[in-house]
Amino acid sequence: PEALGTDYSTAKSRCDNVLNPQFDAWRTKGLVGANEDRPAVGTFDWLVFVYKSSPKYTNRPKVTQKNYDAALRLVSKHTLKDGRTFGSLSLTSISPGAVDRLHDKLMAKPGGGERGRTADGAMRVCRRAWNVAWRDKRDVVPVSNPFAKMDLHHKAKQTRPVTHAELTSFVKAADAAGEASLGTAAMIAFFWLQREIDIISRLLWNHYRPADNPDIVRIFHHKTREPVDLPLVDDDGTELWPELTARLDAAAKNGTLIITRDKLDAKRKVHLPWAPDYFRHRVAAVRADAGIDADVKFMGLRHGGNTEGADAELSDAQLRALSGHKTVSMVQLYAKASMKQRKVGARKRLESRTKTGGMSE
């Protein structure tokens, strides 16, 4: 059994070229030759095949699958001294020492220099693949994972939080460029803490002020499968997101999606959705127009919004309620420690000390 995914052409090609010929070969006891595309059982390539057939892989976003594919391909296609590829090796022959040597080889760029992030990332994906395959095929996959407990040094660069002042500059530059949708998307990420892919491909107009409750916006976090009904007004009628709600209330509805490209498509005469790559390209251009440094990424808007919440002394529970994060550790990842938080903490400690010791008089 093999999961075929949701893309019809890919599934049909897999069936026609690999799976059905293999079935025919088994059914006819070898009278019909099987396609040799499927790797030999017990090899590293086979382990990759098992992993990529698992929901642990197929349920990942397409962009994540693409990154995992590149990492696994880098390892599988690595050529050994005897001419074999690493992917052809038997799993029982892959020792921790062999993996350490592989990592050292992958660290070196073909044209010179090092690629620590790429090599470390490949080892982490292989470790995950081995664990997933072992759970499914314990009779073939060794329990000892040679990719585990490696001394990997690369740490992902921390995302810099975008400040409210930078958000304002970005929105102004987007409007000036005739691409107001980019500014609106940035505000949604900062205020409502939604991820880029959800904003440009899943956030609908009927999520904003829905008929059954016009005082909320329904934010869905696809990555965590977490729905959040965010209030737009407080009990006393105070607008909670006045900059964003005023902008949305005045915006033209160019389709079912809130965020669409601002100009009509020349051929289709409709406002098309933003393709992720083109969206990031235009965000980078507007960011430059706004005078914001290139290290600032769109994801930094969510980090900035969470950090603003932490600076406002929101509790972890309040931050989770707004952001849709399920754990405190994820809140801490997004709500960056800031000088304001340190000053507030130091002030509270000072007040506690002086009050207790009678020093405030």
C-alpha cells in the first residue's frame, strides 16, 4: 500500500510507471518485467521511500516537502570512494562514524567554502526519516539511528521582530507603489498573527465580520490546525484593531480572498491571488522602498506582533489565545525578549525589594 497524494497527474504517473508494472510482475510470477524504480529493500534509498510514503511526510506543506526532498537527495546521491551512492548502502552497514564522515563531506561546497546550514539540515531530515521508517518497518530498519546525537553546530538565524514603526513605513511604501494588498497583508500578520501562506491563500472575506458574528474575525492557523475567533471590539465598544479594521472596511472586495493582486490580470481580467514567490519578491521591493534593512522578513511581522504583546506584559495564556500557539515554548520562540521586558522585570524586582525592606520611604 502506498499513499498517492492529491495531485492526479503525479499519482497516475506513479501508478502507470511503477506500481502497476510491479503488481503485474507479481501477479504473473515474473512473466511481465517490473520497473526497477523501486529501491532495494533495506537500503537507505528504500528508507527514504518508506518515509515519503508516510503521513509524517505527506501531511507536511508542499514547501516543506520540497526542502526535505532536497536534503534527502543530497545524501542519497552522494558518491562514495568506490563509486556507489550513499543511498545504495544497506541500513545495517551505516554506522555513526560513517554518518559523521558523510556530514564532513557535505559540509564542503563543490566550488569551495562551507555549507554548514545545508549539511546540518540534511542530517536532521535523515534522522527524522530513519525514526519514521523504524516505527513502520521495525523488522528491517535498525533501532539504533546513526543520525541521532550528532554534534551539529549550526543554529538557525533568529528572525528579527518587525516594529510597529517599520510596519507603518512598509504600509506607506506599499500604498505609494500601488500595491495596497501588501500593506494589508503585513498588518494582518502583525496584528492578527497569521502566517503568510494563510493570509494570501486562505483568508476569505466571509472570515471577516461573518454574518453570525460581525464583531469578530475568524483566523485559522493551518500549520497547527488551530482556529481563533479574534474580537474586533471590546465590551465597551472600543475598536481593538482600529488601523486594520478601518483599512479593511474601506477596501474593495476583488474576490473571495481578502488579499489579491492589486492590478487586473491582462488576460483573465480578474484580480489573481498572489503566488508565494512573486509575493515575496514584491515584499522585498517595497521593503527596500520603505528603507527597511534586507534582514527583515515577512515572518518577522508575526514575531513583531508577539513581541509587542510580551512588551505589553501579556501573560503566556493571553499570548496563546491571540496567536493560536499551543505551547508556551512556541510563544517564547515568537515573543522575543526585549529591553522593555527587561526594564519592566527589573523595575518589578526593585519595587518588590524596596517594599519588603521598607526602603521606599
